[in-house]
Amino acid sequence: MSPSNLRGKDEYYMSIALSLAMRGIGRTSPNPRVGCVIVRDGVIIGKGWHGYYGGPHAEVNAVKDAGGDIAGAAVYVTLEPCCHYGKTPPCADMLVEKKPSRVVVGIMDPNPLVDCKGAARIRDAGIEFVSGVLADKCREINKGFISRIVRARPWVTIKSAISLDGNISLSNGESKWVTSAEARNLVHSFRGENDALLTGIGTILTDDPRMDVRTSDGADPMKVILDRHLRTPSGANALKKGRTIIFCEDEAPDEKYILLRSKGAEIEKLSRESYTIDNILKRLAEIGVNYLMVEAGARVASSFIASGLADEALLFVAPKLMGRGVHFTEELAIARMNDAVLLKDVRCESVGEDFLIRGVFDCSPD
């Protein structure tokens, strides 16, 4: 078979592995999303994906689906097989034992515990190892995992609902509803794709949001509240179910700390000097958050963007003018046009009567 034909077949089977990996969205963190396809004589004999954190890896599920016998077959997996013991045994060792003829991967695993060591074990066993097949797409589906491993912070998405003139609310604070029901339903789907949902104390006090997933099948994300002085009400909707973490300053009132802890909230105390977005993101990465969505007011959203710590924007734009109101980035001070914040890879689509503009901040690495 010519190299070009072989490459075409490799890409075809890798595309199937990618579609399988997507089935783990919202369930695998802090692990990556991984899919695997096993092929013998041009026939797919096994498929698998990493379904949930702590569960079998994609390769294990695919080998099981193939009945255990994959000798002489080709294994296509979106990420380099692991070579260390974690919640499960090393997949690289398992593949060596099963004796496939080829292992084809999309990208190498940036985790220092793996980082080409899985590939070395497979090659040392005399099995052909190929990497870089549909690499861009394999990186895309695991941008949060890669961000947490390489940058020690989650992939951060800023979501906002705005009018054509850029407002998130009227001047009196009224914001229900800027966008249509269709747009709000889609937001719930996006929430289910993220590990954590962050907002500020201003939104908690004004809107008392539930911060959950109600109109899609995704799992509720962990809730994160930025609240320096612990003003979160003990009866806030965000505390009523699921995991909630509140970041406060270490001088916040002890009595409120005790009260909120009694309501199930986890409290992370930081000094006034260390209370920065960068440090909060590092702590979320340590907890295992790969993907963070920010749904907050102008001050918090502007702070993320100004600090260069926002990776992606999800802007739901309603075809209406709201006049003098609260602007999405009114806390973002830009003195020169050359300093304007740019988006790349921008896409636009209709959502009901609204539009969704989605793009990556220029400061975010490719």
C-alpha cells in the first residue's frame, strides 16, 4: 500500500476514534478524552472510549469489545497509551501483551508520567508505532487536559449574553432575559461540557443563579464563587446541590466561614496579595479542573480578559438595542486601538432568534 493510501486509511480510522472520544465529554476529567478503534484486515473488530474518570481506558474497552484477541491488528487511539499505574494499569503494557502489528496515535501525551514513554515500550516490543495522525483535531478535543498539564490552569471560556450594543443588562440591573429560550437552553449544554462554572459574588447577590444543567443531559459542573469577604447568603441556590467552592480572603469573617461550611460549601482562603485570577486558576487545576466556564458580570469577565487568562469566548448576541446599560467589558480599559483584544478562529451561527459568536482569544496558544 502506498504511503498516501496508508495515511488516508489511518486518518479514516482515527476520525472514528475521535468521534468515540467525544462520548466522554463532561465525565473524564481530570483525565483526557480518548477514543480507540481496532482494525484487522480492513474490518473494525473493536471500539472503545474512556467513559468516566476512574473507569477503564479507551484501549481496554476496545480490546474487550474485540473479544480480547487483537494479535496482528492495528490499534488507533487518539492519545499515546499510558505507561504508569493510576486508577487503572498501564495501557501500553496491555497492548504489548496483546501483540497488535501497529499502534497509531493522534498526539503524544504531555503528562510527564507518560510523555513518549508509552510509545517507547510499544516500539521496544517490536510493534510499529505511528504518531501525528489528525493531530490538530486530537489536540482540540483535549485542549483542557493539555492546558492543565502544560500551563497548570484550565481552559477558560468566557460566556456572556449581550445585546447588539454590547449590554448584559439595563442600567437598573434588569437582565432577564437578554437572549431567547433557545440560546439559554444551549448554554446548559455548554455547562455540561465543562468541569466547573465560575461566577462572582455580584451575580450571586443579584441573580441568585442555580449554576446547574437543567435542559440537557450533561452532568452539573462544580460551582466556583469569587467572594473575597464571604457575602454569599447561606440560602443561595448555588449551595443547594452539588459541589461548590468559594474563594475568599483569609480575613473574611470566621462566623460566615463556619456557616457556609455547614451548608456544604468548600472554602479556599487566600491572602489579599495572592487573591488573583492566576492563583485561583492554578488551584482549580490542582483540584483537577480541565475546563472552566465563566458566567459572570462585567467586572469578573473583564478581569479574566485583561489578565490574558481567557482562552475562548461564547457570546450570545440578541438582535436588540438596550441603550444605556451595563456593558459586557466596561471594566476593560484599553487606551490604544492597537491594544484591542482580538479573537481568532471566529465562527458565527444562528440560535433561535439570536446569534452565537465563538472564537479563541488571540493570547491563547494554538
